[in-house]
Amino acid sequence: MRYTLYTRFLVLLLPIACLWACRPAPQDAEPANEPGWQWSDERVLETVNAVRAGRSLQPETWPGGTRVAVLLSFDVDNETVLGLRYGDATVGSLSQGQFGARVALPRVVDLLDREGIPASFFIPAVSLVLNPFQVDIIQAAGHHEFAIHGWIHELNSSLDAETERALLERAVDYMTDVTGVRPLGYRAPSWNFSPNTLDIIREMGFLYDSSLMADDRPYEINADGEPTGMVELPVEWILDDAPVFNPRGASYSNPRDVLQVWKDDFDGAYAEGTMFLLTMHPHVIGHRSRIVVLEELIRYIKGHEGVWFATHLEAARYVKDAAGL
């Protein structure tokens, strides 16, 4: 009897022990956070210069003599960010993610195609694994871009280099297989880099990144003070629908109020002759009371002469060639 109970105890314990033994190796312990005034000058410079904006890649003109580049992007997160990412999925959160694929993405793509506008779709690969029909929806128009947004919207900035690289390689291989095109654009799942991200995406041959915020014009990324040749198409939280349209968050804004902010930002880009880049999520912008805001914004922008609607890849290639990178 004792042997039987002991055996059963071991059977119950072994899976837990295996999980513990098979957990990812911890990263080297970092020194406890200290306020900046306690840092040495060397530490300040090393930290700040690790990844930094280099020279501006703002071209003198955009294709065909147009005045402003308008880049619309959609992070197709769906179930990955609504439960799977941290392993805390619930039926309710997953249903919200399914709405993104089932209802919102077709609604968004239909609007874009009616207006004849290309866009870039940054997708965690698992979003396509779960909802493979999304590939056909995006590809049908023939002018949209598929780009990488991680494997399962993992928090890349917390991963060791080996794990981060493996997940990214897995995502690229899968997306290449199901779309027939090797993606050349990268957006970090949480708009942040680990100490290894820049090296990884350069080694993997990405043409551009769209995760950082050092400018509102395209720029070249520097690493440790040296130019990398990597194009950055910067993002910004005020030009992202997720934080401002979160009905359960303290920052929720009326869609019509946000529309005015986006119009004002476009007006500034138009006056400067630079770039207007907007990040959206189908499961956010694709609701009926919000898609009307995107539709009105597109028509407002179209009311201006000299607008170039482009994918991120088209814009990255253009500014890179113009700068002679």
C-alpha cells in the first residue's frame, strides 16, 4: 500500500519536475535598477547608444512628386494577444480574438479595397495558424503586404537570444510557406527590442523595422553609434488605435475625438512633406462604430493632392534607394 501511494506520488510529481527542469534557462542576472544619477557616464552612454536613431531618411520628394507618404498598418493579433500570449486564455478573451479574424479583418480589407488603398499587415504567425482563411482575404487584392509580428505575440524583450531567434525563424518560415512570399518587414510584438533583437533581424535579412519612436520620419537605425543600413519606419502610441479605444482602460476616447487627432497629425505631415503612419488592429478598429472613423479619415486624406498611399515595404525600399543605402 505504501509503495502504491509512493508510486502515485511520483507520477503526480514527475510532470511538475519536468516542467521545472525544462523551463527556459534564466538570463544572466542584471544589476538591480539604480536611478540614473547613480550611473557612471560610461553606463549612460552605453545604454543610450545601444539602439538609436541615426540619419534621417526623409526623401526630398515622394514617388511621382507626391507630397506625403501615408502608410496604414494593421497588427492582426486576434487570439494571440487576447489570451494565448501569456497562457491566461479564457473563452471570453478568445472569442474577442476570433471576432478580429471572423468579422473585423474582412470588414477592414473590404474598406481598403473599395478605396483602392494598399496596407501592411503585421501578423503573429499563430494568428494565421488558427485562422488560415485570413491569407486569402489579405491576398485577394494583390497589393497588400504581409509582415512579421512575432510567433505568438511573445514578449520578445524578455527572451534570451536563442529563444527569440528560434521563434522569429519559425514565424518567418511559416508565413513564407502559407503566403508564398518571404516577409521583409518586422514589428516587435510590443514595440520594444531586447538587447538581441536588432542583431537578430539584421542577420535574418529584414529590410526594415517598424517598432521604434525616435522620429515621425523614416530614419536609419544606429547600433552602438554605428549606422546599420536598417530602415526604421517609426510608430507612436497616439497613432495607435489599441490604447485609445480600449473600453476597459482609463485612456478610452470617443472614436470621433480620435479621428480629429489623426486628421491633425496628417495635416502636420502634409505641411512638412513627410510621412503619416497609422497602426491599427482589426479586432479594435473593425467594430462598426470605429470603422466609420477609418473610412472618414481615408476620404479626408484623399481630399488632398499629392498623397502617396503605400505599404511599409514600398516606403522602406523607396527611402533606402533615395538615401543610397
